[in-house]
Amino acid sequence: MDRAAIWSRQNWFYLLLPLWLAAALAFRATYPWADQAALGEAATVFDWCLFMPALYALCYRRLPRRALLLRTIGIACGGLWLAGRIVPDPAETILKDWGWLRHAGIAVVALFEGLAMIAVLRILFGAAPDPAKLERQGVPPVIARAMLAEARFWRWVWARLRGP
């Protein structure tokens, strides 16, 4: 099996995402928003805040639990934002009440991503950097090796700047 087929099988969520977005835009253009605004809004919120994160979690279920949970929450918050762009403004009822939830979710995700970044930097610039530790954090092996190479480069630069 070639590399493209392997990548496609492992990352099918990103291959189908443009199709789902096109379907959502077609739904926005053809749905009778004036007649049944609440039903259209509920369907859009369900699709982008529950269904899409669930599909993401299904596609990447082999990720470490913490990484998968944070990314799924991030997808749900992004879905809430996207649903707000798909549903016309006069038809919004649920989204007006839930707008604060997106900001709270993004703040939580940013906090945990910041903590994860600190953990990664400790591994990279610690006494004995190990790519296996990065891989346990959910970093792909190729990216882990590239991160370690960059950390070695910055250590070399810092050593040259400090002098003998």
C-alpha cells in the first residue's frame, strides 16, 4: 500500500471535512429559514458541535486520551463558531444563548495546550531529551525527531552566544 493510501486511511476525517462543509453551505442556501428557523439551527448545531467532534474522536481514537479530549473540545468550540456563521443572524436562538460557551471552551483548551507546551519544552530542553517521551504525549515520531533537532540547534546557538 502506498503512503497516500495509508495516510488517507488514518486521516479520513480531514478528507471528508470539505465535503461536510460544502453540504453545510448548501443546507444554508436551500433551507427555508423563515419557516422553520429553530429546526435548521438545531440541526446545524448538532452537526458541528456534536456529530463532527464525535467523528473526529472516532477517527483519532488511538491518540492518548488527554490529547484526544482536548482536540475534541477544540473541534466542538470551532463547530459552535462555524454554526454561528452558517445559521443566518435572524434565525439564531440557541447560538445567541450559547455564545459564551465557545469562549469558555477555547479558554480551557488554550490553558491545557499551554500546559502541554510547557511539558514538551521540558522534555526538549531537559537533561536527556527523549523522542519516546514526546511520542507518549501524542506527537508523531517524525515531528518528535524534528523537534529534537530544532532543540539541539537552539542549544548550539545559545552556547555560541554565551561564548567560551
